[in-house]
Amino acid sequence: MLQFLHSSNMTDQGAMDLMDTDVYQHGDELPLPGVTKGDYSKRRITPQIDVHSVQFCPTGRSWSSATTEGLLIYSLDNTLTFDPIDLDTDVTPQTMHVAMQSGELLKGLVIALRLNTALYVREVVEQVPQDQIHYIVSALPLHHVIALLAFIVELLSSSSHLHFYTLWVRSIVTTHGPALKKNSSQTMSTLNGLLSALTSQTRTLSSLCDTNQYFLDCHLDSREIP
């Protein structure tokens, strides 16, 4: 049977009536001649990523890597980035400082927790007198207690005020212990981090106390030598 070709359908590649236009409708390239299965004209290249450095957090809760794709941070917690809670126009670092200067410690701590920034939480927590810790903890709602405990876990591993932060931990556990246990799905990772931080600090202090005891014993024994 003869095929009649219309001149208006002629292109630089030939007659459009003789072209397989189905592949173009699906957005694919024209397959190589003679290929009946698959499309060997496609080339797939897997990008190569170089890792220059890997660093782990002292608490074992997170680690980061510097790669050609940027800085990648992996964590078991959700507090690595700025993530404010119930943020409004009144929740600012300025209002937090005003509350602290006027003696409203509870209000200042709530604002710091709503800002969800470790720097502000640490600043407020370390200004609370020891005899007011229990009052502050008792007045906090549970969701703020959980957030505060997560910050304290991080501070336990880096701060030199070990006794001060253990007072916060003891007050939180004794006051909100049943509620924390009831919401174990939200607090399990934080409690595991707390256990790890306390265990690490206990080992460090035990080693330091043992060393000091040996030095004292040696000093006392040397005084008895004629």
C-alpha cells in the first residue's frame, strides 16, 4: 500500500508520520536504533560525596559530618535547632531579662523555654537560688518540665556546676516523676541521656576522689617517716 507524505509534515529529521512520537509524549529520549528492550542511550551517574570530618557529641546523642554536600547533623533528640514554642510578640530575650531583673524567675524561665534556646535557658537556670529550685519546678507545666530536663541533661555534661544541676534533677524527678513515667514515650530518650551523663560524671569524680585519697595517704605516711 502506498503512503502519501504531506510536505507540511516534513522536518529536518524526516517525515513526522514515520517518527515514533510515543516516547516524546512521555518525556523520554528517542531510543538507539536496533534496541528492542530497555533504553541503553540513558546514562545514570551516582554523585560522589566526600566526607572530610566526622565528630561525635560527648553525650553520644548526636554526631555530625562535614561533606561536599554541606554539614550534616544526625541526632536522637529534637532540640538541635531553633524551634520556639508558643512564640508571640511578648516572648523575646528582652522580656526574659526584664522578668529576671524584676525577680520573676518563673516567668523568665518560661520565656527562655518558649524561646527554646540553650543559651537563654542556662542563663536563667543559673540565676535561680538553690532554695527556690523546688518552687520553680513545682510551678512548671509538664511540657516545660520535659524541655527543661532535656536542657539540663546537655548542661550536666559540659557545666562545672555539677551539684547545682543535680539539685534541679532531683527536684524534677521527685516532683514530676509519676508524670514523666506516664509519658515515657516522650521522655525515654531524655532519661537515657540523663543516666548516661550522671554515669559519666560519677566515673570522673570517683577517679578524681581516689587519686586525691592516695595523695593524702602518701602525704600522711611520709610525715611519720623519721
